[in-house]
Amino acid sequence: MLMIFESILPIFLLVLLGTLLKRWPLISDSLWGGLEQFGFYVLFPALLFETLAKADFSTMDTGAVGTSAVLSVGLMSALVLGLWRPLHRLGVEGPAFTSIFQTATRWNAFMALAIAEKLFGQPGLTLVAVVMAVNIIPLNVINVGVMIWFSGGRRSFMDLVVRIVSNPIILGAGLGVLVNVSGVTVYDPLMTAVDLVARSSLGLGLIMVGAGLRIMDALRPRANVLLATALKLLVFPTVTTGIAMLFDVHGDALTMLALSAAVPTAMNGYLLAKQMGGDAPLYAAAATVQTVAAVITIPLVLYLVGQLAAG
């Protein structure tokens, strides 16, 4: 377990660097908003496009991996939705519930991809990209739907459709898969340019994760934050591992599925919470606590799943 911890420690050091840089007075606060948009609209889609366009799917059981990933998201979403009534009786309102739901089901792909590459190289990167490719659309559909339904705003099917079809992450992943399966050859200088952009995405993405954290929230976590943290870091990887084993997924594929579920929530959900009437401060607090706790829980999950994969 110590070896796993030391292997992923550089990932968390980059997150810590982002936290420190955000508070460095020599860097303007206006930088971070632009970087966040640049990552969402350019860096991340470029990384997904390149990874999926070049991936050799023939070397892995993408059917079992993809099915396990989608079912895991579906079951986890159902479990969290099942908590709505008891939480509502305890005083949790719709906007707060949407942030609990988002932070329990979304996952930080920047972190998952970085850890996968660190532990398993290109095969690990490809496995996590496959999980992303099959989950991006259902995960965004479910989360945007929950935001529309519970946030108290206008419920519009067209809002849901527009947000899905205009999502740059969905477009990047979809285009990458399309290029891969169609056999289309992308002009080499163009692919090289995409590669140069994609290379910077993981490191910069992790720094942006750190910049978005709220350290004081980690020192005094509320009950809602602790619930979202337990659901995301413990329940989600347990659900995912169980479903994957039912589909006879094993070895590195099982580990990468568990990793995808074990990483903290995605920071882009914070913007969705702000834009659609969710509880944005609760989302930021949960993301912060999850990222801090993940320093311990990710090595633990990877160690336990590694024992299962080996046995």
C-alpha cells in the first residue's frame, strides 16, 4: 500500500501546488477563471479525443468494462436518489440535495487519468478513457436532469438537450471514438498539434483542481459534506467493483474501474451548481474534503481491489 501511496503522491503534490498558487498574491485571481474555461473547452476535450482516437480497443474487453461503468453510475445514482426523502425530512432542501447528488456521482477524470498513467502507463490511460467515453453522456444527462428537477428552477427538456449536445467533453470523446472506429486518418501535423495540447492537460488540470479547493471547509466539514464524501470515496468504488466482478472484469481493468469511482468529484460540477440554482458552497466544500480524504482512501481502494484482482 505504501508503494501505491508513493506512486500517486506526485498527483496530490500538483493539487497542493494549485492550492498554494491560488493564494500567491503575484498571480491575479482573474487567471483562474480563464484557465478553468480553457481546460473545459480545449485541454480536456483534446486529451479525450487523442486518447480515444489512438486507443487499441482490440486488446481489452471494452464491452464488459463499458457495461460495468454504465451500470455502476446507474446504480449509484439510484442509491443517492433514494436518499432524497429521508434527507428532506431532516431539513435538506432541493439545492443542497443536488450538490450531494453531484458530488457523490461525478468523478474527477483529470485525477483518474493522471493516476492511471502513473501506475499503468498508456494501457491504464486508455482504460480510464473508455470508462469516461461510455459514462460522459449518461452521467451528464442524469446530473443535469437532477439539477433541473430539484433546484427549484424552470424544468425544461430543451435545456437538458442543449447542455448535452453542446458539452465539449462529450464532443471530444465522441469524435475520438468516431475517428477510431471509422479508420479515418487524421492529418499528421494536425494530430501532432492536438497531442501537444493534450500533454499539458493533466498537469494543468490537477493544478486547477487545487486552485478550486476551499481549505477552511476541510477543517470544519458539515454533515452533508461528510455524507457526500462517504458516498463518493467509499460507496461508489464498492458498487463499481462489485458490478465489475459480476461481469468477470479482472486485472488492470478492474483496478481502473475502481480508480474511476474512487477519485474525488469533478470540479466542473461547481459551475453547474452556480448556473442552475444548486448549492455551490456545499459543492465546493464537498470537493475540498473529498480531495483531502482521497490521499488516504485512493491508496486503500487500489490496494484492496489489487488483492481481489490478483486473487
